[in-house]
Amino acid sequence: MKKTVVWLTCILLLAALLAGCGGQTPAQTTAPAQSTEESAPQESKEAEMTPEAKAAREAAAAVTSDSLYVKPVTGMPEDFILGMDVSSVLAEEKSGVRYYDAAGQEKDLFQILAENGITHIRVRVWNHPFDKEGRGFGGGNCDIDAAAEIGKRAAKYGLPLIVDFHYSDFWADPGKQMAPLAWEEMKLEEKTEAAGRYTRECLEKLRDAGCLVGMVQLGNETNGKMAGEDTWYGIQSLMQAGAKEVREIFPEALVAVHFANPENEGSYATYAKKLDYYHVDYDVFASSYYPYWHGTLENLKNVLDDITRTYGKKTMVMETSYAFTDRDTDFSGNTIGDGGGIVKDYPFTVQGQANHVRNVAQAVADMEAGIGICYWEGAWITVGTSSWEENHEKWETYGSGWASSYASVYDPKDAGKYYGGSAVDNQALFDWDGKPLESLKVFALLRKGNEIAAAPDAIADAFLTVDVNDKVVLPETVDAVMTDDSRSPVPVKWDVTEEELAAMNHGGPAMYTVRGEAGGLPAVCHVDMIEFNFLQNPGFETGDLTGWEVTDFGKTEQLYVEDKITDSNEGTCHMHFWSPGENTVEFTLEQTVTGLKAGTYKFTVSIMGGDGGTTEIYAYAKVNGEMLPQKAPLEITGYDQWHTGRVEGIEIAEGQTVTVGVYVRCGGAGNGAWGKIDKAMLNSQ
């Protein structure tokens, strides 16, 4: 069902400030208002605001831009959440970071955010991110005391909190859901009591500090695990304990659950079904959405709308961000750079960043019960630009890096080895000097838009695939990405000689980068020199099994083509398999090719995976249906450890057919055998 009720502007945004330390009413109610008659007049709500909040709201309404193109978001409710996670801000400020408004005036970060249309502040809460000597683990050292200080400052400008309980001493995400050290030896019943008690104590501290609380998360990206529990019975027990305390301390606050990886087919439906089965008390089913990894916005909308239609829950994007540059500014590597195995939906520019935010907001506004978005760590910038040594001292002392070396006592395998600075400084909405990017204005402009004349913003990378025996002919035009996210072809001049192009034919299969200039902007063409592949859909890039035939001899639970660039050897798709039971994985994946010229051919294919137990995996070839003896053994040993099998000397006479394929049989171990098959090639030899 489409939303038909317009939610009231800033419902009860600051009632708590009238009540001092208690009895507040947060901005986001648990249900949309049904009529203006049932609510206080807008004038009275504005009268409840602090002078600072009222001034910030007026400033946000007056925001304009001479350079930022923003198409207005349609159907966005008045109380649509435009949040930002700034959990690292206290550590940043202790490290010397200062923030400025568009005029260059130093201000409180929360004032700057409110003046640019931010409505909520998200803050993560870790149980005890410190070692025995009191040294912080980093990532902002985000305990409840830090959250209370952030919340108190945010409340001054009318910004309620989205409280993000990780129920962990440090980062919790799909790959890590460790119990706090204090809970590590507890059985479920005792841990549940501890979770409830901890939630209550934290919320009381926020209430007593005068914080506005609009929403509370029960865990962070809890994809089947939480606080050391890896069964849904355990997860729901902890969630129920937390929800009970939220309802008592902040009865008007929304209760949210939060997951990641909406691109994984059926995962969200499974999570929601489990939550419903155990009658978990929550209001909002929230998702992370980073376009580099998490599929399309269309898919995101579809999976979240399914939750609404089936269970009646509100939905939102709890985390999102995008890079405005590929540059690293703090001598500690970034999660995202230019190039690599990521989806780059927009240029890494300030406008590209703004277009991403705008399009995510539109996707959520289009959802049947979408209530908002939250940008992740938009102020986590470099703490210095002189040297790694200078910054490292600040990361260790103040916790302003993603992790300090002291985190090794809790997370020795990750933080204990790879501690360092901000991995998202190139995705912030401030530059390395603390000055706001023009893209920060997008939040204030989403509703009214800013549709100025479109101009070229960047040149889209060109891609060319050439057989090693063919001449390389570079494109004469490339696409300029306009500020309105449209494309316009422009002539290009490549900086390459004929001799350099000819050399590509003699270098064998390889990737080359050719640079040039188009419309005054730098242009890039990626030339992929390949051997011609006689297979249809060799990398499963059609998104289905076109050209292939699967025969499942066991009862493999998951056996399908998956669209996930981070798990692919090449392109964005691959064949995926997984099954939890022993001896349930056994299948063949084959393709038959006709019309080949007489000659000698070779077949190669790549696989990765794990938990195989006893396995028999190999690549093979058949001529006219008869299996050839030269099979190529394959193995699965771990994530991103690709193994390639090569079947050579496939002799084919005129009119014969060749069938190539992979046989997979796994006994299974641990969590069940899994794997990815990709980059199949049938070439002349």
C-alpha cells in the first residue's frame, strides 16, 4: 500500500527540552499522525524549540547552491529522517579537528549539520571499548558516556539521537558479532538479563543528560549473529530484552533492527520471518546500503517493500555513503578507492556524492513505508596531513582512527593487526581542513531541489575488449557525466601512439589503461586484451544460466547465479553454491558448443570456496559426449583464494561438438560447503 498520510513536520521534535532531563517526547513517533486535528498546531511546536534549533531550521530552509544540481525528491513525508552518524566526532575534536560552515566560520558540528538539513544524529554505543589500563580501542571510543555527550550537544540544535547499540565492546558487523568481554562466559539467560540491564542503564543515562532519543537499534548489522549468539533463539532473546527497556524508558521512540547485504537473495525475508516467528517487538526494519557492494536501489526497494507488505514494518536505510574523491588524506588506506572490484555508480566527485544521497532518498521515499536515510560518518576526516607518525599518535591517544593497537586485547585478528586511521575520509562531507563540501547541502535541498543548468562533472571510464589478434581501435567519443546524472557524448583525444597500440597485440591477454582528454576533463579507457572465448555467457553476466546446464545430484540448498561483484573473479556475477548438510553438495555445471572449426582447444575455469571437507572437484571436457581423460583438479580453500583448472589439448574435428564443465562434490565441514565458480573460457590453443 502506498503512503497516503502526510507525516507532520518535526513531530514533537523537542518536547524533551521543556521537561529537562526526563519525560521527553522524541521527534519520530511510532506511527504516522492521522490528522492535523489530532496534533498540536505547528506554531506551538515551533515555540517549543530552543533558539538555536529554530535558527538552524531557518538556515536550512534558506540553503541555496550555485553549483550543486539536486533533483527534488518526490513523495517525501514531512518527518522523513535525514540522519547522519558522527560517532567519531569527540575523538576527532580531541585530535585537533575543527569544523566550519560554508562561510568559513568555525562552529559546533551539530549546528552545521542542522543548518544543512540533517534531522537526526546516529551514534554507536559499545559496551566497554577500553583495555585494562583504560586505553581506548579507537573508532571514536564510543561508550555510553560519549553518546550522552554527543546527544546533549545535538539536542541543543533540535537533533534527536538514533542510538545504535552494538552489544559488543568494538565493531559489530556481518563478519564480527563478538560478545562484550564481560558477557563472554555467560549463558544465554544470564546474557539476556545483562543485555536488558545494560540497555536500561544506557538509556537512563541518555535521558538524564537531556538527550532526545528518536530511535533505538537493537544490534548493528546482525546478519544471523549478535553478541556472540549464532542462533535466532539467542538473538531474539537479546533483542526482546533490549526492546522491553526501550519501551519503558523512551516509550515514544521507534525500535529498529538493522541488517546488511540486501543483495543476498532471500536473506532479508529469512531475517524478517525469524523475527516474526519469535514475536520480536520492533518498528523499523533497517538496511545498510553501500552501492559498491549492495546491489541496485531497485532491489533494495523490492526487498524492503516485501517486509512492509508481509509484516507491516517501517523501513529505512540506516547506513549509506559515497566517495567524493579517490584520494587518501590521512596516510591510512581507505575502504574505497578509484578502481578495484567495486561498482562505481557515480563519479568520485562532490556532485556524484550528492547524486548518490539524492537517489537513495528517492528510493526510500518510494517505499511503501520508508521513513528515512542516515549517512554514515560524514565528519570522520583526517586528524592531520603531515605524516603517518603524527596521525598515529593521535589515533592511539584519542581513538580517532578506526582502531588503535590497544584493540588487540578484544579483536586480535583484525583490529590488532590492521589498526590505523579513518578508512572513510574520502567519503566524508567535509574536506581534510574541516570545511563543508557543497554536497552537504543536498540534505537541505532534497525537498525543494536545485535544478540549475547541467554541466559536465566527470568523464565516464570507457571499456574496450579486443581479441589479441585484432587491431585496437579506441573510441572517438566518451560519455561526459553531467551534474544532473545524465550522459552526453563528447569527442576525446587519446594520449597514445600507434606503436603502443600495436604492442598490446603482442603482450598476450592483459589489461591496459589509456589516458586522454575530453571536454577539458581527464578521460580513461580500459583496454582488455583477451583470447576469444567460444562459450556463451562465460562469466554468468546475464544474471542467469543462459547457455549453461546444471545437474544437481545431491540436495544442494543454494545453487544459482549470484550478482555480487565482491565475490566474483571477473565482472559482477558468478555461479554460487552452498549447503549446510554433509554430503549434500554434488552437481555438474556444463555447456555444449557447436560449430567450432577443427583444431585444438583449451578450457579454463576458476573456483573459490571453503568448508568443503572431503572434496572431489575438477574441470573436464567431452567431445561428441565422450569424456576426455585430461581432467583438471580444482580445490576450495578459502575466501578470495581462486583456483583455476585448465584442460588442454582438446582435439576437435570438423562438425564435432565439445562439452566443457565442472564437477563438484563436497562432504562439507564447519558451516557447510560453499563456493563460487566464474571466468569459464574455451579458447583455441
